[in-house]
Amino acid sequence: MVAAALLLAATFTRPLERVNSMDPIRAQSIYDSRAVLLVYESPLAVDYVARPYRLVPGLCELPEVSADGRTYVFRMRNKLRVESGELRVGEGEGDAPKLTSRDVARCLERLRDPANASPGGWTMKAVSSFATPDDDTLVVTLKEPSHVFPWMMAMSYTAVRRADGTGTGPYRLASWRKNYEMVFTRRTPVPGGFDTIRYLVINDVSTQWLMFLRGELDFLGEIARDNWDAVVAGDGTLDPRLAAEGVRLYGTPSLDVRYIGMNMRDPVLGPNRKLRQALTCAFDFAAWRKFYNGRVDFADGPVPHGVDGRLETPFPYPFDLDRAKALLAEAGYADGLDPATGRRLTLTLSIGRASQDSREQGELLASFFERIGVRLELAFSTWGTFLKAVNEGRVQLYMMGWVGDYPDAENFLQLFYSKNASPGPNHSNYANAAFDAEYEAAMAAPDAAARNVHWRACQAILREDCPWIYTHFPKSYTLVRPTVENYIPSDFPYGQEQYLKAGATAR
């Protein structure tokens, strides 16, 4: 009854994949991060409007940084956050205590405590110590300079909650029916803003599409392949029927890479670089692009286009079946046969959802490997089960994506740093001393130009080692109904529903 009454207010409704945890240090997926940063605030935030992206104050003002780059001083922010002026940063309703620097330090200590095994623990690896000389000041001392450390203070992992679990974000979690619906209500009304946010778990993309057409969804963040022709006309513009309803289409490159990861601890894949190179050459990007209605760009490494320090030289292992077969023979599996058994080499690909789309993806990948005689078995599971298996190294091949946490090459290349092995972000458990040396040199470099030399060297090493099959760089397409105003596409949309405005036809 309470949730139903809440929905009578101006409500923004969209589909979202399952949220696994509202604990900031467990917010591993982008879906978790969306929900967490509605309820909790991080020390810093990403500007909703500015491009290129920049950091702005969150719970804290932008930090003061020492000359040696090792000491950051964060001061709690007391400025008004919302237009009404009724709620100040770090404050909650009623008798809830105001957050202090000690709350921030407590949550960051919890994040970096190895006993908690947070998948975001890597964000605090550069930290030597925290100090709180008073309630309004947090001093962070780093082991060595880290030019990206301020960006980590804007991530959902670093969001701050009170000891009782409550937060000070723009919304509170009003109800949560797991695997079905999450409802959030705004803590303090903002003129023109949405009072209620409603996330629906809708596994079937056809159902999502029909609900959007009926006006039951205000926003569609992923347009299914089967519906693409109904959205975009032959000239690439929005279908006139949707345009007549006031629907808007946004299309932008995304700070995102998709890949097939190879577990380097696997006894078959790990020690056999030729095999990994053969599998990379067997990946047919043209067919993959057609599968995605042309909505993807060729990926030649982990660093997306537009990121400073990206390696722009030609990719050494593009699709080439003859070369894939030759490399497979050099790897010891001529014609795909395993000499130890006399049978075809069989590999297992783990996939974290069992939707029709993911099944078709897996089947297409299996057809690529079939051309060189390698059999690919598909193992489907729920997202939570999949992540647990990946974190524990119980996979051979796995399908995954990485959405940039901040716009820096380091954010993508740290996925291969040996000290970040699972349960950290290096899920492939890749370890290469030459890569680590270049990575560490980049982190110690005095400026961006010097760092970029080492970042490009890191990418050249990865291109030869092939710990991933780079499937694509996605393009992001979203549909927005006229019920929503002030929407700006962002690679960092976490908690940013707070900036949306309700259109004249909003519910």
C-alpha cells in the first residue's frame, strides 16, 4: 500500500538489471552503482553537464593536494545541495546525525580492509593512511602519487553511509522486491524534479519494448536488436511515429569495452599464448557487428577511443581464419584436435545471464570457433553466481564488459595489473612483469605526456599476449519519452536521476 501511494507522485520509471547489493563496498555492477548513488553520497561527484568530464564537490569540497602528490586534504561540504535549501550535504531527516569526516574515514577504511574482500578494494590500494584532525577535515596520505585518486573518491565504492546503514543521498530506498522492483523517494522535494524513481527488473526485451510503446516506461537504456528497425528509419533518424509522440533518441560512443576474458590460471589457456592468439584471430568482427545492427565499433585493445594515451597503431591479430588455423597448429592443436585425448579441443564460456540475446551471442561465438575446429560450450548462470565464479577464478572463458569509472587510460589498463588479480578487477588473473613495470612507470610519471608513453607500451604488450578477445566498443543508444526533461547522456549516470525534470505529461 505504501509503495502504491508513493507512485502517485511524479515518477520516473525505467527497466534495470538486477541490483545485487546496496552496500557501497559490494556495488560491483553498474546497476548496483546506479542504486547506491541514489541513496548514498560519495566524497566527490562527476559533473552532470560538463564535457570533458570533470569532478565537482560531493560530500566534500575538491581536495587540496600537496606538492609531492601524496597528501590530499578533503573538507566536508556545508553548501546547499538542493534548490529548496531544506537539506544540506551530509544531513539526513529528523534527528539523523550529520555526517562528519570520521564517517567518511570509517567507510573508506572498511572499503580497504582485506577482511571485507570488497571488489572495490583496489580503489584504496594507493592509500597509506587516513587522519581526521576534526569533524570537518579528512587527510588522506598515499603510498605514492596517484593522479587518478580523486576520481576514485567519486565512485560508488566510496559512498558513505552511517553506522546504521542510512544515507544522505538525494533519495531513500522506499521498497525493494528483489528481482522485481526498487522504488526510491526523494528525501527533499526539488521543484520540477521526480519525487519517485522506479526501477523494474524486466528480463524479456520484447516486454520492455512493449511497455515503452504503451508509455509505461519513461526511459529505455538498451534498444534490443530485434526492435532496432522499429526505432530507426532507413536514413538513420528516429522513426517518425515515435518522433510524433515526442520520443527522443540519443546515440553516443560510450566509455566502455566488451570482451571475452581468458583466465590465465587455466592450465589450457594460461600458458599457451599461441592458442590465445588463434582464438583472437578467429573472432569475426564483421559478423559480430552485423549481429549488433552496426551499433558497435571495432575494439583493438582495452582503451576506448577518445581516451588520452590510447594506442592507435594497427591491431596485430584481426580476423583471419587461415592465420587462426596456423596459430592453432603452432599451439599444439592442429585442426582443433587435442593430442592428449585425440578429440576436439573443448573450451567453456561462462555467461552471466540466460536471456535470448545472450544465448544468441554465445551461439555466434561458438560458430566462430567451430570454423577452426574448436568446440565452445556455453555455461549460463545468474549474474550474482557468475560474478562469484569469476572472482574465485572458477571460469575458463567469460563474457564481460568494463564501463569506465573515470576517463583515464589507467582505469582500463589496471584491469591487467598483477596486483589487481581477482577478486580485484583483474579477473583474467593476468601477470606479466614487463606490463607491470610499464604500468608502475606510468603511475610514477610526472605528467600526462610521460604517462602516455608507458600506457602505449602497456597496450602493445597486451596485444601480443591476448588475455582478452576484444569484441567491441559499444555505442550507447537511449530512448526518452517527453515525460522526462533535462536528460544528458553520460558515461557516469550513477545517481544522476536527481537532475532529471518531470515533463508536462509526467505521471
